[in-house]
Amino acid sequence: MTKSAKGTALVTGASSGIGAIYADRLARRGYDLILVARNRERLDGLAKRLAAETGRSIEIVAADLSKRGDVSRIEAILRDNAGISVLVNNAGIQHVAAIPDFPAAKWDAIIAINLSSAFHTTAAALPLMRAAGWGRVINIASAHGLTAS
């Protein structure tokens, strides 16, 4: 596998759904990948399939973006890797309940994953993208955020 002239795309929430689809499309368009999600087994399966089908270099990072320490690890990757030209913030969770029935711990996890991790990863990625003169950040949010209980 050779390094991509297009650079590397880091995709959060990459183990399934929209994140896995973004990973597939970016690899097929010639990007190397860093795939981030909680489920190492699914990440590994996706990485092996995409590497075999596309010949791209694919790294996996198992991380729970509700945990500040795991977000810090992803920030370090983004700050230290000038080859990252695309960041896809796709990790997200939801929980539907009326406020009196809504566990505070769930709310804290939703804020950490859906908002804080996207802010921190974007802030970490932008300096090297600016220095390179280009880059892309794609923030994916669910329309579920527009609903109320």
C-alpha cells in the first residue's frame, strides 16, 4: 500500500452506518483512512475489507468519544499528522426520554460525543489544514436533534 496523494481522512463513528459509508467512499476516491469508533472488532473488519478492495492504507483506533482521555488521543493524532486532509465528525448517540426520565449520565454522554468531541477534533485538525492551505471538515448531525420529547 502506498501513501495517498489526496492525503488521509480521519472518520469518527466509522464502524457502522454513515461513518462506514463515508469510509468506503473516501477509500474508493483514493484517501488513506484512520477509522475511529468504540467497536474494535467492527473497525477491524471494515479496515480489512476496505484495504483488500481499495489498496488504501487504513489504521484503526478504538476510542469512546464520551471519554475525555480518548478524545485527547484523537486530538493528538490530528495535531501530529500533517497528512490528514479530511476530518469526518460522524460519531453520535441519542436517547429519547422526557426530561424527568432522562438519566443525567446519558445526557452527559450525549453532550460529550455529539458536541464536545466534534469541537475538540475540529480545533485539533484546523491548524495543520490551514498550514497546508487546504483540508475539509465534515460534521454530521442527526435530524433527531430537532425533535423534542
